[in-house]
Amino acid sequence: MSDQSQVNRSRRSLVIASACAGGAAAVATSVPFAASMLPSERAEALGAPVEADIGQLNPGEKMTVEWRGQPVWILHRTKEMLEEIERTDGKVADPKSERKKGELTPEYARNEYRSIKPEYLVVVGICSHLGCSPQDRLKPGPEAFESQWTGGFYCPCHGSLFDLAGRVYKNKPAPDNLKVPPYTYLSDTRILIGEDKKKA
Amino acid sequence: MKALVVLLALAAQLALAAEEPVRLDSAPIDPRDVASLQTGARSFVNYCLNCHSAGMMRYHKLLDLGLTEQQVKENLLFTTDKIGELMNVAMTRKDAKEWLGTAPPDLSVIARARGPDWLYTYMRSFYRDPESATGWNNMVFEHVAMPHVLWTLSGQQVQEERKFKNMEQAEAVGRQQKNAWKIDVLTPDQAGKDGERFILKTIRTETAGSLSQIEYDIMVRDLVNFMTWMSEPNQITRKQVGYVVMLVLLVLLVLTYLLYKEFWKDVH
Amino acid sequence: MAAAEKQAVTGAGPFNDLLTWIDQRFPLMETWRKHLTEYYAPKNFNFWYYFGSLALFVLVIQIVTGIFLTMNYKPDAAQAFASVEYIMREVPWGWWIRYMHSTGASLFFICVYLHMFRAMLYGSYRRPRELLWIFGVLIFLCLMAEAFFGYLLPWGQMSYWGAQVIVNLFDAIPVIGPDLAIWIRGDFVVSDATLNRFFAYHVIAVPLALLALVVAHLLALHEVGSSNPDGVEIKNVKDPKTGRPLDGIPFHPYYTVKDTFGVVVFLIVFSMVVFFAPDAGGYFLEHNNFIPADPLKTPAHIAPVWYFTPYYSILRATTDDFVLWVLAPGVVAFALLLIWSMKKNSTRMTVGVTAIVLLAGLLNLDAKVWGVVLMATSVMIFFFLPWLDRSPVKSIRYKGPITKTALTLFVIVFFVLGYLGTESVTEGRTLAAQIGTAVYFLFFFLMPWYSKIDKCLPEPERVTSK
């Protein structure tokens, strides 16, 4: 009887040891498979920082550059536009860019105008709701969706509104402001999108 | 059983009868020699990348050779300014065909197709041939379309022929060569009265280039080393992972063997 | 109704309750018992019996790695070659997944060849396992198709010209051949259309058939029971009380632990290739396949991957002289032998007429046709093995010297033909391949006679060793 239990005990510990080792090996094997679905080196190369020349961009004009397959807007704001932004503080959900600080707004853009230099707005033009790209409605004036529109962006998919600093209006489907990508000024007329100053 | 032995003997003989036209020198390469790989990368970018692309290779991958981004940008980027680009050439395939007669092949994986020994011998086997269009010919790759791009470095070589009465003598002399050599065998009718049927073909330097032969060999070694690395940039990682995997498998081997023996104690 | 009345599994507790719940709706425990814990396998399996489970294991590797490869591969003539290199260089761990798949292909064939050789050693194809064997040969055919279609996908020079040559085999079929070859390719040469459809065959059509056949193979095995190195039926001697075969042990846990050990040994060999010699000296990944396909230039030396080379040698050995001096006399001699051993006059007549028709064909059609026929026959002949072998015993252990010599010769010839198929053609090699081809076919065609007259030892009542 004791012989039998001796056998069973060593058998059980061997089964457990083998199962643990085999299971660990199987999990370790699945990691490379899962990792193979991450962005490849090509995707990373395509997602590298891009340079934008803003020398030709007149006040009131907007340009779009592609960064990681997403539209990045650069808007040269006029003095009037900047004044409008100050006036919309009461209408927007997160006027001081305090939500998801690191993710949505880099520290150097955490100000009234959400930018390094007030004249130039740099944001990723993707609505924080479900990923549509909002349309330009830069001119103030009555609009179907807002009678006292002060200029900004309108998302055609679900009607979210953003002001000229990319801040989301209250009571709209979109939860957050438009994302400000990491960027830095290489010179007065050249912006590098996708990289912070501290890294470079 | 006799038929068996005969058949085996026949097969063995056939294996020996396989002929090799040019004896290839073994390339003294080492994929872990980072300095050699870096030198090779520079030679490749300077001399090969003008006509040949390496279109499956990204400049960024050169960082694996211990270079910094800055070094790559300053020393190795000529055709583009982005380190994330592939190593392409400006020339289109169509233009290449018009200018050179044939499009230079992409070199990304050429070392896996040809083997390092072939590349090493090939780059050291050009010789002057007035009959060819480019003025050059090659011992390893006869009538190759590529001219000898590195001739200012290597100097100019010519082919030499020496006749021998038997194979052993010809081979003995051939083996002393530092460059490629081959032996053409004539039929008895073709041979002269003296019966010298074995022609040893070798190359000899006629005018020296800017590098000595040893320096040139080292340069080609580095270039081939780089091309071999480039044909499979993950080869070092592959082996490192391999050692870990083998270690884990050995543990599993012991465990499963004990498990098997433990259960089979029941079976009589 | 019957299901609802099933007994609770065993004991109580949430896990057992769940099992009971499932079991009343799905035959889970029944399947488990029938195929694992109460499937009795002979206790005397030796080394050769590892390769069935190993082949199944490689199949799993191929399917899993294959799925991940399709995530990045592009079945497009302009992009295929580069996309494979993209996987090798730029996809994280892509090189590992690709090498597993390419190595798995070769090791699959090694396992299957050894598994088949096991069957030939111990007569596993004999009654009542004929259908089991036929399913197995069908799996082998599917595997060859799978390997062939898959080999085009990297779109290298060997891929391209290999496919070109093999598709042109169909061209040899009289009358419909040329149109058939065009239909298979979907173009006048191997092209983008061919690549795209071969991709479809490789990733879905053939694997589905393969999986279905594997299931059929296993079901047939569990119906008739496993054979063993002694070639005796363990079902003949049962414990009168329990009704279990005295020489049988439950597959689980005894063979599951043994096969797990086998899998680890296999993985060591597999990993040695994958990590330290993925091209296996040009045998698993051919050097010329690192040159992109060029429809205008055939490489100087083309050969199929090693697992096809024995049949390829037979194809190349079939020259006009071989047809005239070996094949035609062979047909005549074989017909005479058949007529001599047949008793019924009607069968004798049929044999005679068939032989005359064949002979007329041999003397009139191209050797090219007969090369293809011989190559196809060299594979198809395996189907008939259960009926060609007429020995009173199953296992080589009790067979006589003639059978042993014949099998040894066959194995040697298989290797020699395989080796010759990787080499370029010379006169001497062609002669050797022709001798090899003759021996290859004699092994099968003379089997009904030599297996019968051979002096065999008596089979034991029960299995012998351990």
C-alpha cells in the first residue's frame, strides 16, 4: 500500500513538473507568433517622423500632412481666430486640456491655444469618437448644427464639434479633444511631426 | 546482395565524377566581425549601389552593425535622405537594360543564391579580354555583362594558360594560385604531339592598382562579409535564439523521458 | 432522450457538474474513452511507431505557421518574392515562422516516408487494414500536391521552373494534354494567374482534403486497431473477464507520454535545422530559389526538392532506348508470367489483350508519355500493396530471405534514385537511374510471387518483446 502511494506521489510530481515546463514552453512559443502581428519594420519606417514646410502657409489657411497614415492638420490661425478660441472656453468640455494629459496633449501644448506657437495649430485630424476625420468649418457664423458657431471643425459621422484649438464641445458624442501629436520646430518655417524636442 | 554492392559502388563513383569547372576559394568571412561588416557596408554603398539595388534591405537595418543613425546618414546615405528607405537605385530597370544590356540584379539575397565563396572568387577573377564588349572577362562567370568596377583598386589582370601532361601536375600548380584557376581537358586528338592535354588557366596581375593584392583581398572579403550578412540580417539573432530553445528542449527531454519511464513501469 | 438519461460523470464539484452538463449534450467522455483511455494499442511498439503521431504534429506546425505566413505573403507575381523576404527581414519573428514552415515541409515528408516504411516492414497494410492504408496513400498524394503548390509561392527560379516542368507533364497526355496544361496554368506559361490559383490550392483546398483524410485515417485505425512489429492481432487474445486484449495497453496515458517524449526529440532535430541550418545545405531551401523567377532564363541546373527526386529520376530515366529494351520486354515477360499463373481462360485472354495494347502504345507513343506514366505509376503502385503482398505472415520478423532482400534493395534503390534526381544528367547517371527504375518496379510487380514462395517463420500467438 505504501509502495503504491510512493509510486503515485513521484508520478504526480513528474506530471506536474512536465505540464508546467511544457505549458511555459508553449506560452513562450506563442509570444513570437503574437509579436509577428505587431507593426513590421516597414510600418515603422513609414511611421517615421515627417517634416512639414509651413513657410507658404498664409494666415487662415490649413494644410494636411500624412503621418503614420493619419491626417495631421496644420492651421495658421489669424488674430481673430485666436480671440474666438478664448471665447469658446465655456462651450468646450475640457478647456485646459487636462484629460489624458500625456496621451492627448504634450506638455508644451497644454495652454489656451494647444500649440507651441499660438499661430500654428498642429493636431491629428481624427475624431476622438469613432475615428472619422472632421470637416473644416473655419468661418464663424450660424450653422445648422450650432447657431452661434465661432469657427472650428465638424465631424460628419456623428456630429461632434471642435473649436479652432481642436477642443471638443460639451454634450457631443466625442469624449476628448483632438490629439496633438509630438512635434517640434526645426526652424521658423519647418516643423518635424512625430518627434519631441527632448528626444532629438 | 552482389547487385546491391555493385549499385552502391556505381552511385559512389558517380558522385566522384561530378566536375567543378572553377575551383572556388573559400571566403574567410565572419558575420560577427563588426568592423569588417562596417567596412564592407561602405564598399557596397560606394561601389555596388550605383547600379545594383538591395531593394529588400532598409538602411535602418545597418544600425544593427553597431553604427549610429548619424553615422549611417553621413557616410552611407547617398540616394536618399531617409534612413527608413530601402536601398534602391535611381536607375529604372528599363534604363539599365538600355545602358548596360541587362538589368543589374538586385543584391539583397545574392549571397544566399551564389554563396560567399563564389562571390569572393568572382570579385577577384576579372581579367582583360579584348574580345568582350566591356573589355573584361571573368574566370568564374564567363562573358559576364558587368565590367570590372574595382579595377583601379585591383590593377589589371590577364589570363594565362599553361599546358601539362597530367592532371595531378596541373592541379598541384593550380593549388598554389592565390586567385581562381581551372583546368580544361582536351581530347587526345585536340592535344599536340607532345600530348599535353591539361590546360591550367590562371590570372596574373599585369599592372598594379592602388591596392596591393593582400589589401584588395581584404577589401573583397569585407564586401562579401557584408553581402552575406545582408542576405540574412537576422542570422545572429537566429542562432542566439536557437541556443536558448535547445536548452529549454533539453530540460523537456529529461522531464518527458522520466515521465515516459515512470508510466511504463506498469507495462510488463 | 437517451442523452438526458446519461449518468453523471464521476463525483461532485463544479468541474464534474460542467462535464456532466456537456456530456448530456455531446459525446465528450465517450469520445475521450473510445479514442484515448480505452483505445487499446499493442504494448510492443518500437521506434518506427513514433512517426504517425509525429506526422500529425508536423501537420499542426504547418497549419499554424501557414496561417501566420498568409498574413504577410502576397500571391502576386510582382510582389511574391519580395513579400517572402519582407517576412524574413521586417516582420517581427517572421524569419522564425518562415523557417519553421520550410523546414516543416521537409520533415513532414521524412516522417511520412518513415511511417510508410514502417507499414512495409511490419505489413501494416494487410487485411483488415487495407482501407486504412489507402487513406494513408491518399494523404501522401495530398501532401505531394500541397508541397508542389506551396513550392511555387516564394516565386524564385526553382519555384518557377519546377512548376513549369511539372505542369508540362500533363502536356504529355495524348489528345487533351496541351489544353489541360493551359487550363491548369490559366495562361500559356506559368504566370501570375498560376501563382494566384496555386495559392488558393495551397492554403485552403488541399489542406481541407488533407484534414478530412487524416480524420478518416484515424477513424479507420481505431476501428481495426493498431498493428505491431510482430504482425499479430492483439484482439485475438483477450482477458476473459474484462474483454480487454492481453497484449494491449490504453493509448492514454501510456502512448501519450511516450509520444510526447518522441515529440520533444523531434523538436530538437527540428530546431537544429530551423536555427542552425535552415537551408540544410541547399536541400530544404534551394540556392537558386533566392533568385527571383525569370520566365526568360532557366537556371543551369534545376532539380525538384529532395522529396520528389526519386520519382523525378524515374521520369528522366525513361528514354526511347529504355522503353524499347526494358519496358517493352518487361511488359511481355510480365504478361507471360501472369498468363502462366492464371487458371481461368477469360482472365488469361484479358491479360494478353491488355499486354498487346500496351505494347502497341509503347512502340508508338513518345518516351515522354511513358516517363510520365512510369512516374505516376511509381506513386500509385503503393495503393495496391495490400493485394500484392501474399505472404502468409505480416511482419518482416517472420518473413523469409527473399522478401528481406527485396525490401533492402527497394530502400537502397529509393535512396539512389533520390540522390540521382538532385544531380545533373550524365550518361552513367542515366544508366544507374534506369537500373534503379527497373528494380523499383520489379519490387512491386514480382511481389505476388516472391512473397508467396518465400520461406517464412511461423508467427507467434502473442506479441513477443516486452
